Amino acid sequence: MRTKYRVGILGATGAVGQKFVEILDGHPWFEITALAASERSAGKRYKDATNWIGSTPIPASVADQVVVHGTPGIDCDFVFSGLPGGIAGEVERSFAEAGYPVISNARNYRMVDNVPLLIPEVNPDHIALIDTQTFSDDGFIVTNPNCSTVGLVCALKPLMDAFGVEIVQVTTLQALSGAGYPGVSSLDILGNVVPFIGGEEDKLVNEPKKLLGTLGNAGIDMADITVSPQCNRVPVLDGHMLCISAKLRTSATPEEVRAAFLGFKSPIADLDLPTEPEQLLQVFDAPHQPQPRRHAAHGRGMTVSIGRIRDCEVLDVKFVALVHNTVRGAAGGAVLNAELLVKKGYLKPRHAAVTA
């Protein structure tokens, strides 16, 4: 018999919360025991409270669960937060202060000095920042990055290790699912591109510096990298495409850059985490690949696809990267963070264990 961790989902009826429900269905380590949402949904069965937008039916294991109000005291060992940024800060803090570990998808604590901003294949050592938090004896907060940041940083990490990266110009083509539900008006997006996503460019400027930084005695020494982003919403359902140009600290040919991508070794490969893909990066050589409709779901949505690696006329090298924004860039990334926390001993049962 193996202990399963009891999981609560904050914002369970929203788009990110629903993706958590999908990904956690049948998870070997985690079992959903609390679905939390606003007072409007509390007291209803999940299938009645949720405008389900998933591509598969609501999992039978949670369909009849009664939604609870999102306040401390719910029955779980830790919580995933799919809350919108407008309310996440206060709610997540209340849970951490009440002794709950919080694995958050929200923006509020990402750049706080002692809160890990985590991509396990990129900066697993940053998990040690938890030890400096003072919310409560057992409560803490861990965050995952913005959905576009994830694709950018996963692509930059091998280049940082092999050559160093000084300057990055990136143009994003971001899928509609990144705007949640109901999201962007059909009259705004059909046959159109919207060249602005509120707050998105600031995240791409700042979050890579923390993710690619080094853990020191005083916290994270930010990476010396300059990112110039331009973000666009496009009429694609899932999958954020990033057109990236980079100035390297040590010059490299496209062939050497390709070899760096292919040769990247995940620092968590030996931990056997259920959600980690077989390969973080997949490299395409065909000039018309990768494409969101065909490749965003590779590695169950956890693989970042790379293509069109070539010389850049302005900087050193340019290429495209594709990331599944609601899986690797949101709920799936948070679940992988939780799995790493289990392996590193930061997640423990809070009350009586649930067995499988």
C-alpha cells in the first residue's frame, strides 16, 4: 500500500483549475480531496458548479464532489492554486500561514525574494528558498512561471550552460486558452491578431533573470540577461509560439546550438517524477515545424519543441520554440513542481494518510 497525498485545488472551477483536475485524474501520487472555489460555487457538486471546457468529460472521481469555500481548514495535505492574480495573493498567504504548502500558478509571489520560481529541469536547487520562508512551521509557497516564460527559459537554459546568453529578442504568438474562459471576444480575435497582452511583457523581462540566476547565501543572484519581448494573442487554441533571437556570450554556429539543445541533460532525470517528459526539448529540422496544432501536446504537453535554428542577421542565432501553455506553462508545470517537492521531502501528509 502506498500513501497518496491529498490535494486541494483553489480556483477549481476556473480554466486553470479544470486543467489541474484533468492532469491529476489517475495520478499515482496525488488524489483530489478538496475542490475549492468562490461562495457562488461552494455547496454545489463539481459537475454542477463548473462550466467544463475540457476535451474529455469531467473525471468521475470528482464529478460529484461538493465544492468547498477556498479558506484554510479544507481537507488536504497541500493545495494547488489556479486562482486569478487579483485574489491569489491574500488567499495563498492565508493558506501558507495556516500550515498548508501552496504550489501556485499565479503571478503574485513569483518575484518575491524567498519564494522559489521553479522549472524543475532548469533550477531545481532554488527549492532551498523554502527553508527561508516564515509563513508558519509547515506552510510555504512555491510558484511556476508565466506560460510564455516557461517556453523561453527552457529553450535558453542549454544555451546559457553551453555559451552564455547576453541579449534576447522574443516575439510571442500566444494561444487563446492562455486568456482563460471566456477569454478574448470572438469579434476581437477571429481573423485577427491582438498585439497586446496586459502584464505579459513585464513577466518575460523579469522572470528569466530569476529562473536562470544562481542560488547564493543571500538568495538568488539574478542572471545578467536582457530580454526584449513583444507579445501577441493569435487565433490558436493551445500552444504558445516564441520567435527568439539571442546574442551569445561565446559565439556558436547553428549546428553547435542544435547540438546544445539535443545534448541537454535534465538534472531531475533520475528522480522518476511521473509528470516529467521523456525529453524536455524536441528539435525539429523541417523548416515548417514545430506547429501548435501538431506538436503542442508532445510529451503529454510537457515537452518544449524547437525549430528553425539559423544564423541571426542582428544578433547571433535565431529559432522558434513552442510550449503548451496550459500544461507545461501552467497546471502541468505546477504538478511537476509538487512531485519534486515530494522527492525532496518538502511535502508530507498533514493528517491521516489516504492509501491507494
